[in-house]
Amino acid sequence: MGEVIVVSGPPGVGKSTVARAVADLYDPSALVVGDDFFSYLRRGSIEPWLPEADAQNRTVLDAAGAACGRLSDRFTVVYDGVLWPPYTALFATAAGRTVHYAVLLPPLDVCLQRVRDRGEHPFTDQAAASDMWHSFDSAMGGLPRLDALGPPEEVAAEVVRLVGNGTIRTSG
């Protein structure tokens, strides 16, 4: 049975790049992109960063967690997505197992610059990115965070090290 590793944080922290690098360090592995689950929503969807999207987000994250859990029967699964700390228990419960929760949280100015600089990414809202960064920062409590300022391969290696020593393990 494989692990479920969540690479999370607000927009602009490097989640996608680091998550791909983490997945490449395991064999066999699967990469689950959280944005894909939100892209299934059509009519009546709410921007997921808005407070009124809570019920929608819980449903989508429940489905994503269940998919990760099922895939982890055979693969080490890396989930790339904005998974706010209070939702980790819901995600782990849906996955049906303990998950490793790696939060990337470089300084706010770095995140905002990365959001500005990325080319064809659909999310460019600076105010929402700032709000999400502050939301993560205040919700982290004692959870470990990675500044994600080094090369993605080094950040990925640190995630794998933290998985190995159980530092970022959480359960539902």
C-alpha cells in the first residue's frame, strides 16, 4: 500500500512544480491535481476561495480524498492542491488513511510575484492570493511549513524526508 502525500499552500508557492518532483521520487506513483476536481464543476459553482464555497469545497475535497485513497492501494499518491489546514481531517477521512501534509509557504511577496509572473495559469487574482496566504499563515498553528525558496528538487527531497520521519503525518 502506498502513501498519500499532500503538497499544499496558497497560490504561487510552487505546489505543482514540487508535487511533480515529489511524485517522480517514488515508483510506482500517481499525481492527483486538485484543480482537476474543481474543473468538473459547471453551473452553479462558487469560486473556491470565497467563504460561501465551504459546502462545495468539502464535497470536492471529499471526492479528491477518496480518489487518492483508492489510488494509494497501488501507488504512492501525491495530491497537488490548495488544501486549507482545517480541511485536512476531512481529506484524510475520505482517503481512508493517514496522509502526509506538506505546506509550502514562502513569504507573501514571493507568492504574489510568482502569481504575477506565471504565464498561462488561469488564477491571477492578487487580492485573493494574498487573502489565501494570510488564511494559511493564520491556520497553520504548530504545523510545519516549508519556505519553498530553493530549487523544486531540493524542496521535493525535503518533503520526502519529512514523510520518511513522520513529521508531516496527519489523520482523519
